[in-house]
Amino acid sequence: MAFFIVVFAVIFSLFCFSSALLRWNELRYRKKGLPPGTMGWPIFGETTEFLKQGPNFIKNQRSRYILMNESKGLVPGYPQSMLDILGKCNIAAVHGSTHKYMRGALLSLVSPTMIRDHILPKVDHFMRSHLSNWQDHVIDIQEKTKEMAFLSSLKQIAGIESSSTAQEFMSEFFKLVVGTLSLPIDLPGTNYRRGFQARKENKYKLSDEEIIDLIITLAYSGYETVSTTSMMAVKYLHDHPHVLEELRKEHLAIRAKKKPEDPINWEDYKSMKFTRAVIFETSRLATIVNGVLRKTTKDMEINGFVIPEGWRIYVYTREVNYDPYLYPDPLSFNPWRWMDRSLESQNYFLIFGGGTRQCPGKELGIAEISTFLHYFVTRYRWEEVEGNKLVKFPRVEAPNGLRIRVSSY
Ligand code: HEM
């Protein structure tokens, strides 16, 4: 009995404390000009509602929060779970001169010259072997593209080939990724705890935290974006045979000029105009990156509303991607719209972010997906196995896998 009284007292006190905090927050922020809306629950804010409702949450909030422009005083504002797991020196956690310096270091690692001379040959070599012997099998293309993105970056970063070391590393890395998008609750069994522990795996005895954070950031940033875009491209190509036909034409023409063992080189990559269009259209329609997060470093005025210091702003790029004025008939999968290259330089092209934080791995990501598609469509045809389901929020994924039956082309 005493136990139940104690439990009741604890719950009641927590409730009182939360309500008081909620009220205090409302009073604290009752300034003229604040965007309308509620503060949500203490600690959690509106995160759980956001993760539960996804796009509908944003739709409900859109009329109340008009946040269109990024300007001075806005720095990345990614969730605590992500910062804890990716490390305090990771590129999204730093700004000002440190960011400039880190970004410069990164850009030199993935510059067009580096891709042409060093990375593309490795990517080609990796894809050739990763995509071998898929014929006459039912495979989960989600699993295959995840392994592909991870193992390919491991090969680029550490020169590690697909082996038992890589396999061991991979399962820890997958936990890390899931942990970055979780509530930061450090209890046994939570995704956050698992992700945080995976970060501590330091088999190679690296002592420099900055290097570890950079490597984790590199692997992390290119992992989900590249794997999910590849998986969704396979999905859309399956559903749109005329697009697949056009894409195959492009790749078979490249193959026709080569011996079977010749790798894809920079000129081949640059000639893949329709492939690039397929990748952009896939990213747009699937909205692989739903949006980007920013945090205010001082009280700011945006579109007539005051945004207090320390508040987070979610720049919801999905809305832009589906805007019928920018992309006519926005819900149709139409890669041809991207054949006009000027679309890629419009300021509403937000697939790779924008401004000083624009994705430094853009060309690398496109080169990896293009090489994957090259070997996939020139070697195989495929059909979907029934029962596949896709969700688009909070991340684009096939919760039970995306199974396809593969045969030789
Ligand atoms: C299709 C593939 C990819 C997509 C769609 C994509 C998308 C994005 C987006 C939207 C941002 C902006 C985030 C923000 O503004 O807060 C970003 C940043 C970033 N991306 Fe990518 N990305 C891709 C591939 C890659 C690859 C392969 C790498 C590996 C080098 C990479 C590394 C980064 C890094 C390090 C940042 C942070 C840049 C900074 O804060 O200055 N990305 N990416």
C-alpha cells in the first residue's frame, strides 16, 4: 500500500511541476509579436506530436508559423540526441570560423577532382561487386541499399572492404543512425542509449575527438540520404516503366562504348543527364530530406513575428518540393522537368539545403547513386513482391523491407 502511495505522490508531483513549468513558460514568452501556438509539454515540447502526426502536424501549424527566410542569427538546431551521438565537434554543432574551417576540410576531401581521380574508381569497384549475383533471388532492396551506402563510405574513408570488420561496424552504425532521431532518454533499451553506446565503439583507438566526429558525420550524412534515394529510385522506376526505359537507354549507350571490365569514369558520369534528373525527381517526390532545423542565437524578427533567442525553427522543405507553382503537377514522377538544368540553380531548389550549409557531399552522393543505377539497370530487371509498405515520416522507409524479385537483363 505504501508503495502505491509513493508512486501516486511522485506522479502527482511530476504533474504539478509540469503544469507549473508550462504556465511559467507561457508567462515568460508572453511577449508582443511571438508566433501563435503552444509551448507543448516541458522537456518534450511538441516533439512527440510532431513525430506522431508528421506532415499533418506541419499543415496544422503552417498558418500560424510563417517562417520562410533564413538570415543572420540562425544556426543549425538539430535535436540533442543527434548532437550527443554525432559529437560536439560535428559540423552541425559548430558555427562561425570553426564551421568554415571544418567545411573547407570536408570540401577538399570530396571535391570534383577528388571524386574524379580517387573516389569514383573506388565507388565503381565497390558497386560492381556489391551488385553481383542478384539474379534469380528475392532481395530486400532497402537492406541492400543501406549496406551499399554504408560499406561504400567505409571503403572511401578507411579503405575497409566488405569483411567481418565491416559487418561488425555496420550493426553498430545502424544503431547510431536510429538513435540520432530519438527522444534523448538515457535508459536501458532506448534508441538513444543504443545510439550513444554505438558512438563509443572505438576499435581503432583514435584519440582525436575531432577526427572521430568528422568521420561519423561523413558516414552519417551520406548514409541515409544515399541509401533511401537509391531505394526510392528503384521503387519509382518500377512504377514508371517509360522512365526506366529512358534511363536504361542512357546507361546501355555508355556500356556499348566499353569493354565489360571498364569502369565508369568522370566523363561517363558527367554524360548521365537523365540519371541526374531521375535522382532529383526521386529526392523531390519522396522528400528524402523533409526539412532542415535552425536555432536562433538572439531575438529575431521574421516576417513580423518575434522569434526569441534559443528557439528552434523547422524549415519544411517538403512544402517547397510540392509547390505546384514551382513544380507543375507536383505529385507526378516526371524526371524530364529536370532536363532544364536551370532548375537546379533556382533558390527554391532545397533538396541539398541552401546557403552556407548547402550539402558539400552533393556531387559525391549523386555519383554514388548514378553508379548504383548504372549497374542495376544494365544487369537486371525486377518486379516487386506483394506486401511492401512505405512510410514517409519521420524518415522515408519501408518498415518491413522492400522486396523485389530480380532476374538478369
Ligand atoms: C542524395 C544525397 C544527399 C542529400 C539529399 C543530402 C542532403 C543534405 C541537406 C539537405 C543538407 C543541409 C542540412 C542543413 O542545412 O542543415 C546537407 C548537409 C550536409 N551533407 Fe548532405 N546530402 C546528401 C549526400 C551527402 C554525402 C554523400 C555526404 C558526404 C560527404 C554529405 C555530407 C553532408 C554534410 C557534412 C552536411 C553538413 C554541411 C554543413 O553543415 O556545412 N551529404 N545534406
